[in-house]
Amino acid sequence: MKHTLIELPYAYNALEPYLDGYTMEIHHSRHHQTYVDKLNAALEKYPDLQEKPIEELLKNLATLQVEETDRTAIRNHGGGVINHNLFWQNMNPANIADSQLISEINHTFKSLEEFKKAFTDSAVKLFGSGWTFLVRNEQNQLEFYNLSNQDSPYSKNHTPILALDIWEHAYYLKFQNKRVDYIENWWKVIKMI
Ligand code: MN
């Protein structure tokens, strides 16, 4: 069984004027597709692993019975696949406010505004390519942090809730080097909180 690219549950231009359709199309149909293809290539020699959910592969990355180059490829491309899956889901215009999550954020980070500010600061400071995640940790508490490349919170045994792509391919066509503007526009399409 091969992994496949998920379809977006909305049109490429559905997030305009905040995020543009052209970037969305390239990002999904080329960048995300490439992670899917390279993950499948990395799993080619391991039919038993092809059947496992990507989350499980990333949780157990260190103990997978694979060659080291394949472990690296599974880490990079498996992460690339599921990080983007969550990224698209988070931005679905059909999402509605999650009052449970909002109340937990208020409790954990003082207020929603404080949380957004701190999460944004973290994303702005990320050096190079990576992601900023809101996660549920092993104590079932909320926290947020940056990870480099396509690393996944699942490899830390955390469950990601919000995923913000900070690779330049996510914003360069519209925002060039203005990462802060990209992040401000990204918040506008996050309806969950
Ligand atoms: Mn991306």
C-alpha cells in the first residue's frame, strides 16, 4: 500500500486574500506531493512498514529496523507528509471555534492573545526551515515550540494540534522575506481558535 497525497477539502484560492491560490497550489501539488513520493520510495524495501500509519513510524523512528539512510528519509518525508496534512486541515475555512481548546489555551497561556503573540514570536525567530507547533505533550498539557526541517512532534511522543509551516516555499511568492506578514495572515485563516 502506498501513501497518497490528501486532497484539500477546499479550493486553492479559498484562503484569499490572506494566502494566495498560486502558492497553495504549488505547495500542495508539488512540495507536498514530493514528500509523499519520497516517503513511498524510502519504504519500498519494507512492505511491513508500508502498512503502518506515518504517526507510528515517527513515534518509533529510533527503533525501526531499517538502514540509516532510510531512517533519515522516513523522518524527513514522513514528517513532511503529516505536517502538511495538519497544516491544510488547520486552515480549512469550514473549521469552527473549538471552545474546549480555547479555554485550555486561556488557562495555560493566560489568554488567547498572549498565546498568539508568543507562538508568533517563536515562529519569527526560527532560523532556517522548520515548523512551529502547538502540541499536547505526554502530560496531556499544551505547549508550543519550533522544530527544524520536517521533524514531527510525534517523534517526541507529542500530538500536534496546530502546525505553522515556516519553510520559505510556504510564503515566498506572496510575502518574500516578510515572514511576520505571512504569519499574521495565517492567523486570519485559523478558525479553530
Ligand atoms: Mn511546506
